[in-house]
Amino acid sequence: MDAPHQPARRKDLAARYTDFTADMLAAERTPIADARLGLPMTFVAGATNAGGLLAVGQYTSHMSGIVSAMADNLVLGAGGLVAAGLVAFLPFVAGAATSALLVNWARLHHVESQYALPLTLEALLLLAFGTLGGYAQHSQPALLAAIAVLCFIMGLQNATVTKMSGARIRTTHMTGVVTDIGIELGKLVYPNRQRRRRGAPLVLADREKLKLLTLFLLLFFLGGVTGALGFKYAGFIFCVPLALLVLLLAGPEAFRLGVRALARRR
């Protein structure tokens, strides 16, 4: 009896899924859309960053540490280590620049899902990193290339989410998130007795913001644990599920853009 309804149900689910991803990637942003996209991307960043440490021997999203290490090594006369720092620093900048190029190109051409292209590129680069990783343990050039690709991915994602959220969200590093959590906790425990007596504005925490920031931090940590376990026991093949997760978010809209581009050429 229900058999004829199955194709219709599948179409309905597919339509809901594509509408859901379209809303996440739309040019007109809402806090809910930012959270829906930012939270899974934070998990991916945590997994990639922690897994990258096991894979290539260094974190790839911490530009503060990398730049500081470059300065120290320059003073110590360790030119090779300075060059190694540049292998991480320059691709990170290039990834952020690529995100800006793709998003602004999409805006110029009035593409509604402006963030689908950089995220799809990120998914493809995760697969490229997984391929390079197989050679990284036996080849110094492959190791340097893997580090460069991973840093490019981090710069690409960080810039994409920054542009998407108007700089309210960071996903590849938690310094800003932890700082904001501390600020809101300070507001939460602030004693307002004297302010009430004097009729001054009360210091109140944004509890919803605090919950969301805590969730970002938790997902980054869980992503880190997952990535560390994945790279430890599965190796570089663990890049595949991470890439698939990003493709699930951005793939439908990237496919739509491709279909429209082909239709215009015809």
C-alpha cells in the first residue's frame, strides 16, 4: 500500500535536505544559519588540526605560534626552521586569500550560495592531503607538501567562516572563543548589588551566546579526539569521512552552481 508513496517521500526528503544546505550557505545570514554551518565545520577543524599533529608533526591552524617560532628561529640563526615556518604561514595566507576570491566572485555574479565553492574546495583538498599523507612519512618533499595543503585548508576554512559570520565565529582555533567564554562568565558572576543601588545599568551575561560558544569549544575538542583516534588507527584514509562531511554541507549547492553554469554555456 505504501510502495507508491516511497519515491515521493524520498523526493521530499531530498528537497528538505537541499533547502537546509541552501539556507546554511545563503548570502543572507542569520545566527541560526551561522551556527548550523559553523558547528560541524568546527568539528572538522578540530579533527583536522589534532589529526594533523599526528600525521605531519605540527599544528597547522596556530599562526601565532608559527610566527613566534619563526621569530625565535631567526634570532637563533636556524634558517631552515624559518623556511619551514614559511611553508606553513604562506599557504595559510593563500588559503584565506582564495576564500576571499571565491566568495567575492560569487557576490559579483549574484550567486546565492556564496560559501559553497570554498567549502567544496576544502573537501577536495582534504582528499588531496590524505593522498599526500601516504608518502609523507617516507619523503621530505611530500611531508612539506602535506603541511602546506593542511595550512591552506585551515586558512581557507577560517576565512570562509569569518566572512560568512561577519567575524563573529572562528572555527579553526579557539583562542577567541575561549576569551569570549571568559568574558561572558565574568558577566555571569558579576555582583550587581552596587549597580542596583546606584541605578546603573546591570552587567548581564548573554546566556545564549555562552551556550553556543561552549558548544563550539566542545565540538572542537570532540573533533580533536576523533581526529587523533582516526589518524592514529586508520591513517590518512580518515581524511575521507572528513571530506564527505564537508561535501554533505556544501556539495548540493556546488552541484547546483555547476549545473547552472553548464546550462548558461549551452
